[in-house]
Amino acid sequence: MPRSAPNRRPTAVVIGASAAGLFAAAALTEVADVTIVERDLLPDGAEPRRGVPQARHAHLVWSGGVKAFNDLLPGVTDDVVSKGGRLVRIMGDMVSRSPNELWFRRFEATHHRNLVCSRDLLDSVLRHHVRALANVTFRENTTALGLVGDATRITGLRVGTGGDELTLNADLVVDASGRGSHSPAWLAELGLPETPEREVNAGVAYATRRYRAPRTTADINFPLVNVQANPAKAPGQGGIILPIEDNQWIVTLSGTRGGEPTSDPDSFEDFALNLGDPVIGQLLKDAEPIGDIATTRSTANTRRYYEKTQHWPDGYTVLGDAIAAYNPVYGHGLTVAAQCAIAVRNILRTTSITAPGTAKRLQRAAARPVAAAWDLAVGQDAFYPGATDTPPNALERLLARFVDQTVATGARNPRALAALLDVMSLEKPATRLLSPDMLIPMIFGPKKPHLSRAPLSEQEWKSAS
């Protein structure tokens, strides 16, 4: 088994050069020489690639993710903004309807900011920053084939490149390969017990089309517009307009079983007009479509409970979507990937990468941000018909009603909104919803009346029509 000699810097191999792999590499470079194994040939700029098909759809980075991005790669969000991305005030620069069909007031007092841009731009900037790090090497057009080692310790990774097979020895192998992770099969091949898994699948389908932003919307920093689906009214249908770089809008529509959007361009805008509120469809009236409609059904919430396994091999860690993947509507995947990497980095600042038990500690640390996002996603999606074999129990239904109350309070009270966003942005644990900032307004007020329509200003309406 590999042991780092006193004069040898430890080595790590990261599977995947998408966001989770890049963040993992940034975290590991403090203590190891890192090789990133990527099956694709990576583009030089902000271009699509085969290995990230979800890049076509709308992506958000919550403020908890923005903080984590800058912690791992200082200056990275400024770089994204300099290339056309935006830091959007939540809710000041957003028009958002909650799952219980309440419009949030556009309070501006909170510190929360979403990073908004195309996924292609974001990945390009992340790659640029990671390539600039010392001790990081990219191996492109290289496929991970399997683990080297045994059930007690992983010592490297078998890879295929150009028709050849070779072994990359490593003190730590990190699986950051996303939803398609082979970790369950690889660990089973080593004789390890099957990892507990859970799936909550609301049957959500996505359809996305880009538009040239209409009229003068780019001149006024047009707000993000979000109509969220209501789990209490199946099929749940929603949509989002995401203003991005190059004066474009990414428009993603979604629907659960029986109410899915399609790739038919003639029905796209009609679907948007019938989301329970027509605002997205109305705003698309004067926008120019760009290209075809992209669809996907890979939206199930899936989680593997690696942290609960009794036997875990040294030298191996799974991060990001390879642990848990979420319904993309909640926008938490990128934030969790960065927070997982920070959890790994923090452990390795005080613990040797080669010490027995380190990998298990890393796996448990990575599970914490995963669990926070999982509870938020499953707390909504479990209420759709057919989403899970174990429907919500009485306690879960009670908690869901409490969350609805926190949303209703936050929609019209700035103190409560700040508490709600602390949790939704993955900055603080769910216990923040029990703080006085939430409970006092919830019980006693003051509360502004609920809005009856989307809070777009007259200038915003005019700019889009």
C-alpha cells in the first residue's frame, strides 16, 4: 500500500473535471500533487461538452456556494462577473413565486447573492483557475476503468487512454464523476457490502430554450423570474427565466408526471403561459428564440449513504453528485460540490492524507453539506405521487406545513426572509428557521400583505415588450 515517504509529496487522483472534480482538486492541492482524469477533451473556452449535458439548462449558485467558490478559488466569482455573469440580489433582483404560490416581495436588505451565468461560462472559468494551480495535472481523453487495491485500502486507479490501459498510483482516489458514478460497482467488486441508497423521483422533465433578450432588458439588469411548482397540485409545473451573458435568456420549463414539457417549439410558450401564473409566457412574447429545445428526464433525487458503511477503504473518497444528485430545480448541486471540497480540505489541514481512517473521516465530513441539500429537496419532492415507495409520514407532513409557514412569512417580512435564505442558500442549518428572526414575525408580525401578482416594475414590463 502506498505510504508517503518523508520527502515525497502525497498524490491524489480525481475522477472527473466537471465542477465537483475541479473543486476537489483545488482543495487537495494544498497537501498533494493532483491528477484529474477526464474522459472528454476539454474545450478552451465557454463551450459545451459531451460530459455535461445538463449544462444546457438553467443553473444557479446560491450564496453559500458563492462563498465556497471564493474560499477554494479566490477571485473566481469576480472573474465570472467580468465575463458577463451577474451576482443577483435575493430577492431584490428576483421575481419569485414560492411552491405554495406566494410571490416574494423584493426585499433588498439581505446579504444573499446568487451567481448567475451559463454553465459553459462557469465551467470555463473554473477550469482556468484550476489549471493555474501548482501541482495539478489534467489527463484528458482518459477513462476511469476501476480501482486498484483491496477492501482495506485503494492504491490507485486503472485508466484507459488511446487504446492503452495503465495504472495511476495514488495515496487518495476521489470519485467526482457525478450521477453516473461507478463507485457502487467498484466497491462491490472489492467485496465490500452494498451501500444503502434512496431515490425520490418526482418524475420531473425539463425543457430549455435560449432566447435573445427582448428590447432593452439588458440595459436595466432584468430580474431573474422564477415560478416554482406546487407539490400539492400534481402535476407540478414551473419555469425560470435566467438572464445570462451575451444578452441572452435561458428559459427552463419543468413538469412532473402527466404534465411534462416537450421539445415541440410550437408548444413551448403555451406551456409557459399555463404555469399557474402566465408571467414567463408573457415575457417571452417579444423574445427571439435561439436554437432548438433541449430536454432531460435525469432529475431524480438519488443518495448513497457511504458515510453509514461500517467498512470503508483507506485511500478512497466520493464527493458531490456521486454521493447525492438532486432535482435540478433547487439549484443546490454546485453549492454542495464546493462545500464537500471544503469539508475535505479542512480535514486534511490537520490529518495526514495517508493516515489510517482518514478516508472515512473525509466521507463523513462530505456527507454534512449533502444532507442539508437532500433534506430540502426531498422535503418537497416526496409529496408528488409516485415519487417514493415510502410516502411522507405524519412528522414529515408536519414539518412540511411548518416550512410552508416559514415561506409565507419570509415572502412578506425581511427578517424572516433573511432566515429563510440562510437555509435555502446552504449557509446555515435548518435550525435557523427556529430563530427569533423567523418565529417572532411568524407569530406576531409585522407582516406586509401578500402580493397578488408578480412584482415586476413598470419599467421592467416596458423593457420586455
